[in-house]
Amino acid sequence: MFTTASCIGREPFGTPIASHHPMKRRLPFLLVLLGAALSFGSAQGTRSVEAGTPPPFLHQASPWADSVFSTLSLDDRIAQLMMVAAYSDKDAKHEKGIEDLIRQRNIGGIIFFKGGPGRQARLTNRYQAAARTPLLIGMDLEWGLAMRLDSTIRFPRQMTLGALKNDSLIEEMGLEIAREMKRLGVHVSFSPVLDVNNNPANPVINDRSFGEDRELVARKGIAYMRGLQKGGVIATAKHFPGHGDTDTDSHYGLPLIAHSRTRLDSLELYPFQRIVEEGIAAMMVAHLEVPALDSTKGQPSTLSKPIVHQLLEQELGFKGLVFTDALNMKGVARADKPGEIELRALLAGNDVMLFPQDPVKAIERIRQAVDSGVVDRALIDHKCLKVLRAKEWAGLARMKPVETKDLHADLNTSRGKLLRRNLYARAITALNDHHKAIPVGRLDTLRIASLVIGDTLGNPFQTGLQRYAPVTLFRCDKSLKRDSLDALLRKLDAFDRVIVSVHNTTWRVNKDFGVPETALDIVREIAGRRPTIFALFANPYRLSKAYGAQLMSSVMVGYEETEETQDLMAQAIFGAIGVDGKLPITASAFYKCGDGREFKPNGRMGYTMPETIGIGSADLRGIDAVVKQGIEAQAFPGCEVFVAVDGLVVFHEAYGHTTYGKERKVRKDDIYDLASITKVASTTIALMRLVDEGKLDLDKPLGHYLPELDDLSATHARMGFRDILTHQAGLKAFVPFYTKLLKDGKLRPELVSDSATEKYTVRVADKLYIPQAYRDSMLTWVVTTPLGRKGEYVYSDMGYYLLQEVIERITGMPLDRYVSSTFYRPMGANTIGYKPWERFPLSRIAPTENDLSFRMRQIRGDVHDPGAAMKGGVAGHAGLFSNANDLGMVMQMLANGGTYGGRRYLSEQVVKEFTKCQFCAPNGTGNRRGLGWDKPVRGQGGPTCDCVSYASFGHTGFTGTMAWVDPDQQVVYVFLSNRVYPNATTNKLASMGIRTKIQEVVHAAVAARVKAVRTEAKPTERIGR
């Protein structure tokens, strides 16, 4: 198929390549002397085009190449033109055969195929040690070492890269691949692919091409080439003269390119001309039959002098290395017998015979041709010297053995992984978006479902989605019977948005890219009933037959299916990362090359690697050692640690088990009792909102909002909110109200029930209920408790019973409902809230204490604090549960000055007022507290390390939790554990300073990214709540 769709501005098809850019004549002196060799056997009348930028290895003097050349016999010089296939996953017989060939024939190079990096490194050292002339080592590395080797970084395929607006990232990828190649002793990358893929059915190129637009292919191919060659390796453009418009795989047959010369000049040849002008070092010639370039019937282009010598070298002016494609491929192997094929390839103009079927026969046959005068010796000399000059440029004159120590780490650096992540992220392409479905908003009103087709429930895509909203998960096979489909559709009818994705995709055209029509039928049925977002983790050509896709709410293309692309797609759908990818091919009349909507990030938390913001991943791994120390000391059975910097989550790990019995490992979505973090993440932010709305005046007395206090306790009625929130109102620290339910240390039978009844309505634990009257009496008990001296700091829960009452009076709704509807649900913070046993299976909730003082049972899913339990699990001082991610979301909103996800929840002014120290003395002494929020102190007794700023704020929790924000450094840190399991008698978590030691690691890593000078902090932590 020939399409004229254009991704970017370009000249119209039909413009001959020779007229596009005048080429300057720049022939190095040595090539002028040797250039006569190229004239042997050349056809008369072939037009010549002046050369562009010479390949890099022709820029420099070559004393080593000249010296080595002079020592080589004719057979050696012929052998230098052979690059033999080798594998690092085959047996000793194969390895010995390659070594014998190197020792006995002095072959020029090796192309490594399948294997592993460690094994290949050892073989490289072995083979190079055996070589009289250092070997030029090449590999097919279109998407990096992982194209051939396990345990290495797999970069995106070229079609994915074709979607990028930013070509500099592709150049950076080339540079990184070059670094990895040199580390492994590889000198030649058979990339980039410069085929213009304008045939959706192309079975061999397809997503290996940058796309269907000649300008796009040329531009991105040049960027890739520049990165490789800046990194000191030889880039090889392929598959000349253009393999993009074929429906035959040249591994198995000889494809026919039946287009006119005018068409070839204007499209297929264009990227090759451009990259020659830019100084590409090498070119690979494909096995194609192209009658417009060589009328010999059945002639593979690899063996065609009109194509290799006349077109590539003379017309395009290419002076670099010319490689054949592998000569064992059926597209050429059937053309002649071994030896003859290599001779014909040499005579056509190729410099290096890649993967000769029988290299010994090839060397001998070419020697015979030289001896008989069929091949001029000057031609061999010229090509051999060219190979040697390429070797010298690639560093073979200074070759050292490949160091195997730390090889795996050096080939899998965080920098390389981050680059891959950025490439995948920038490729994501948003197509139609009819209902402004992207990014997903109004999380408090939308019911969202995710259906994965062809994968297990809770796969990486669904895991990513659930970080942003309460997404209900479904799965199905790629084919459903009608009754099963109808049942699924009925379930999905209950949702406002359905996010559908197809998984276990493939690059194979003949397998519909792993997205069969039956799977698309399911997608169409859903899209016909509900607003649907379709996430395609496959080749976008699949959209050519995705009938009705244009009617979906949105179509998002991720191009490839990896854990990373699924994670990034989830972030893109919810707006945490921007989207600006452009379709590099035309999939249908509705989806054309260059299509792609652009969306900017909306302020939701993104998830990335620390290196994104200049932090070293290794600098945060110190957290592992601190946690390990705590678990081994049984300070806690397991925990979650969460770190966000600049609004990006750069560390989130789960450690240990939920109990010491180790029945179940902690997961990153496990839910913990936050204990006193409730004071700030619920009560305080509720008060902040009411102050913002003018419904609460912090400088009015408590009695203004609770007038009945005038009769119950005038002292309480006169209390100020600032004194209560800073714990200096004279309230007692704690009163064990639960003892009113006990007699002789046991629950009074007449006051409890094992089930909810009309009388016993307040749940305090599983199968344990008390009368409503006891919950109603708690406010009276609080205000009738004797007071201490006002102005003296005493950390207290008591004031939060009163503050809860104020909030509920003003808002007219229970505290749990108010904070959920005002903050948590709009943010998409699904797990944070009270009474998690109502919403989640107990297996997701970490157990706390085996309560032997009050409830006489193991507590799990109900609040640990006995006073909050008597309030039915909803209290101002305790009762909130969350996973680390959702608590981090709330804290990030505060770090942002009151905004999150493009929505303002609190004013910046009220955030600053509540989080500043209210009663600090000028010398730094006095009450350190903000309004509700804890603040740092220097020295012993504070909740933090000395590494945080004075602007920082947060809170700790008795159950073993901590949440802290440092707005100066834009750090959010959350630590969740169930250190009170199975009892709270000791607090090793605090005495060992685990939370503050982790905080030190975090802030040291953040400081290191800006080369900040910091004083070593002491691990200090207040023992207690």
C-alpha cells in the first residue's frame, strides 16, 4: 500500500532525491587515492552525486589501520571482509568452531545473536585473545542489547519512538545504547532502521520502522545515529534501498518492490540519502528484488551492482562500510551456492559479508577470483583498509578485555531505565476524546470500572489505575460466549466510565498483534453502552480494523505492553503525566499519521524513578537497611514506606509481614490504623476548610460553637481553639473511659453484646457492641474531667472529642462523611477513611493489638484506640485508616499549599497559618506545635530528625505511623506500621528511632541532588504517641 498521508511538513512525493539538497564534494585524501578501486567493473553513464559528510572513521588519521594492513596477506585481507555469526547460548562445539575459524582464517568480525551478557563477555574475551587482528563485533540492537541478550534494558521499538515529538530523547537513547555496547565490547549496531513502513501488512519491518512519513523516519533515524556515533560505535542504517512496503519476510523469501524509480526516489530512498548526508558510518543492504533499480529478474539487491555500487556509493555518495544483510536468509541464499553468493556480494559493492553460510568457502572463492583476475586486488585492499579504519575509530587499536565484574549493574543502570521510562511516557498517544474523558476527573461522582481482556485480575495496569481512584476491577478472556458477555455487560452498566484494555499482545502481524477480532467485539459492545476509554498496548495498525473505535470516548495508544507502559498509561489516563505523542502511521480514515491530542499534567501525583528529579536510587536504598534492623528487632512485623519529592512518588516499598507469624507479606496497598495522624489528616484539615469558608473563627471561644458548655463547664466554654490545637488548654493527656464498661477487669455482660441490636448499636470490635448512651455520654465525661494549668504543654486526645463535635455541628454531618466527601473522594484517595471493615476485606488491613485490657480480643479493622472505639470508630483523635499512597496524597495536597489534581481544597493562607509554630519563643524554645500539626525541634524529644526544615510539619501515630511534609524541600514522607501487634507494651520503633532514621536517609538523598551541605542529624524520636 502506498499512502500519501503526512505526519509533518515535507516536499511532495515525486521530488527526486538528488535534487533535495546539493551535496558538497568532501573526499578524504586517502579515499581519493584508493577511489580508483571503485571504478572496476562500473557501468558507464551512471550519474554521480557529490558526497555529503564522510563517515566518522574517515575523518581521522589511521596509523594503526595502515600498519596492520601492511602485515596482512591477501587471504587475511579477504577474511577481514567476513563477519561470522556467533551465539553465547550454544554448546562448546559451537564455541570451538568459532575460535578455530578466528585462529585459522583471521576473520574480520563476529555478529553475536542470542545469549546473555556475562556469557557473551567471556566469549568476546576468548575470541579476541585468539584473533591476530582484533575482531569487529556487531549486533542487531534496534531496541538495545535486549534485542539479543537477556538481563539487559529493553528500549522501545522504533514505531514507539516514532510517536515522540522530542528527537533529543532518541539521540540520548542512542548514546546510552552505545555506552552499553562499549561496556560489552561491541562496536557495530545494526540500527537504525530507515525503512518507511507504508504497508500495514509488512511482516518483518512494521513496528521496527519509525513510521510511514519519510521526514519523520529520516529525522528520527539521524537522531538515533548521532547518539550511537557520539558514543563511539558504528551506526548502520538499514535496510537499503527500503524494506517498508513489502508483504514478504526476506528471511523466508525474496520480497518484490514494484515501484517506479520516481516513487523510490521520493519515498523509500529519501531517509537513506538524508542520513548519508549526515555522516552515517555504515549501511546494510537488504535482500529485495527492485526492478526499477536492477531489471535482472530475481536479483536480490544485496548482489546488485546497480543498487549497491552505482546507487548507494555513486549516486548517494556513501563512503562508509557497506554490510550485506545476513547471507543465510532465504531472500538471498537461494540465489546461488555458498562462496558464489559472497563473491557476487563483493562484486556488487558490499564491504562486509554478514553471516556467510560457509566463511571458509567464501574466502577461498574470492581468492580464486582475485587470482583469476575477476576481482582486482585493489578492490580487496580498499575494502580491507576501510574495515581496519573503522576498527581503529571504534577503539580496537586500544582494545582491552571486557571486565566482567559489575557487568550486570553497568548494563542496567538507573539512568538507562529512566531514559526508557521517559521514552515510553512521551510516546503515549491520545486519539479521539469525545466526552473529555481524558484525564479522568470528578472522582467523587464517577463510578469507574476497569476491564482487562486476556490477562489476570489486578495486573500492572489495574494496579496503576487503583492508585488514583476506587476503580472496580473486571477481567475476561479474549473471546466470550454470548451469555457470558451479556452478564459482563450488565455488571458494567452500573458504571459511568469503563476503561478497557487488551493484554498479552504481540508484534506479529499475522496474529492480529495479539488483539483478535473477538476481543474487539467485546470492546465495541461495551463502548456502545457506556462511555469507554480503550487503552491499546499494541501496534496502532490494529486500529485499521477496529471498526467503531472512533465512537469511543477515548482511544489511548501505548504501542507496547510492558509493566512500565501499563503503569504510565494509568498515569496518563488520570492526568498525572502529560500526553503529547503523535501517531506515526495512518491506521484508518479516522486515525491518520500525525494525529494525537495533547494534555498537560493536572497536578495528581506521578510515579517515577528518583533519578527523574536528580536523586540517586542507591541513595534511598539505605531505607532497606533501617527497616531490616527494625523488623529483626521485632519493633514491628512489617511496614510501608512512601516518599514523594516535587509531587512525584520516587519511593514506595512494602516490607516484612503483617504479623510475626509471617502468614502474609505486606503489600503496598495494605491498610493501616493511623492512630493520632487522624488528628491532622481528618480533624485538622476539616477545621482548616471551615476557617477558609468563614464558618469557623479560630479566635472565638469553644462555647461559641458548643453553647451547652456554658452550663456543663464554663472553663471549657472559654477555651480557645489555638490552645486546644497546640495542646496547652489544660486538658488531661488521656482518660480511660473504657473502664466504665469493666468490672474486676472484665467487660460487664449487661453492657455488651456480640451482635448489633436495637439497644447495642455501637461497634467497638468484631462481635462486640455497646449501648448508644455510652457514646453520647463521652462529651459530658470530657468536660467534667478536671483540668490542668492553662498554657502548659500536655499532649492530649481530649480536645479532639470537642473539636469533632464542633465540626459535626457546623457541617451538619458526621466527621467521617464530611472529610470523605470534602477531601478523600474528590482526590481519589480510596482507602483513607474510618471503619475500613465496612469497605475492605480484613486481609488487607494490618492487625493491631491483642487487646487484653478492654475488648479481650485481637483487633483488626477496628480502631485500636479504646476511646475512639467507644465512639463507634469515628473520633477526632483516632479512627482513620489508610494505605501509604492515599495518606501521601492528602499530605501532598498540603505540600502544594492546598491544591491537588487541579482542584483547590484549602487556601494557601490557611495552610500557612495552621502549619506554622503558634507559640514559639524568639530563641526557639516553648511550645513547638502548629494548629493541630506537630513541628520539628532541634535536639532530643522531637518527632523528626534534625534534617528537616522548620517549615516542615506532620504527625506521628501510637500504632507506629508517621506522615511528614517539608514544603521547603517539597518532600512528603509516610511510614506505616503496626508496631502495637501483638501488644503495645514496648515501643522499640521509637526507642530505635526507626522513623527518624528513615527520614534522615530521605533528606540526605534529597540534599545530595542539589549538592547541599548538611549537618549530620541525630536519630531522635519522642517516645509515646
